[in-house]
Amino acid sequence: MERRVELRASSESGDTMDDPSEDGLFLMLGDIEAGEGSFLIVDRLADASGQTYAQALRNADGSYVVEYRDGSADRHYGTVVGDMRSAHRLLTGWAFDVPGWQASARWDRVR
């Protein structure tokens, strides 16, 4: 029986990783820190609409815009964090349903 992929991480550079670990996401963000693209998207593949994801975009000043969307435009939120490690903590919190992950940042609705 083939194992079902639940998450897929994709970077601007074209790299993808199925069911990435916390370390895998850290390495992909490290590539962004090294200048290989500017964003990383983690899709929850069980959502057939393709609208359940989290993403991180590196700004020129080294900060990150982190967003997550839970299936519809009215459930799309974003925040800005100061560094890659903070972005990683939020992405992995979302990806692995870590209890309380949302409470570690102030989220604004993305319109």
C-alpha cells in the first residue's frame, strides 16, 4: 500500500519535499537565507481546494512575512517576525499542529 503524502513544502527555487520534518523545513528556510529564492510554501494536501497552506516570505531586511490559510479567504492570517528561526517555529507549529503555536505571534487577517 502506498503511503499518502500529507504535506508538501515548495520553495521559489523549485525544490519540493513531501512530508517534510522540522529539520527539513529548517534546511529549506536556510536555503532562502542563503539567497536561493525568497519564499517557502507548505501545503496541506488533504484539502482538495489547495487553499490550506502556510507560507513564509523573506524580506530584504531579513524579517519574514508568515501567513497561513485554512481553506477560505476569510480564514487567511499573517504576521511579520524578525528572523528565520521565528518563521520556522510558526511554520512547524502550523504543519504539525503544535498546541498554542498561534499564540506566539499577533495575527492579522489578510485581505
